[in-house]
Amino acid sequence: MHGHSYKFTIYVQGEVNPESGWVVDFHDIKLAIAPTVDELDHQVLNSVLGLENPTAENITIWLWNRIKPLLPQLSKIHLKETETSGCVYEGAN
């Protein structure tokens, strides 16, 4: 077994609210992803339900499936496994 310090970036898209100037408030993004981040933080990913094979690709799909229902504006997840490797997921077509 080995470990990584994964980092992921989420992207949103949509119409900019003319009053706020945002597609979605960063605070609302943070609230939407916090439970998912807490579920993964300092865990053996193989032990997390649905991540028995925690490849970067499977992790991004897992993240998508949890975050998209809470953040409909989600358009892309970029997961970095190391400084030079990772993947991008934009949802199922």
C-alpha cells in the first residue's frame, strides 16, 4: 500500500448572476463539498465504499457522483495525484 496527497479542483459553469457577479458563491461551493472531503480526508481509500479500486479516474467519478447533486453547476473535476499526474472528469456523456 502507498499513499498520495490528492488535490482536486472543481469547476462550475453557468450564467453569472447579475446581482452577485458569480455563477455560484465560493462559500456555497465549500459547503457542498465539505462532507465529501471529510469522508476522504486521512482515510484508507480502499476502505471507502465505492472506492475499493481508488484509481485517479475512479476517484473523480466518485467525487462527481457526490458533488453534482449538491452543486448542479459543476462542470469539471481535475484531480492531481502527484505534481505531474492526474486526470480530468467532465461527467458521463
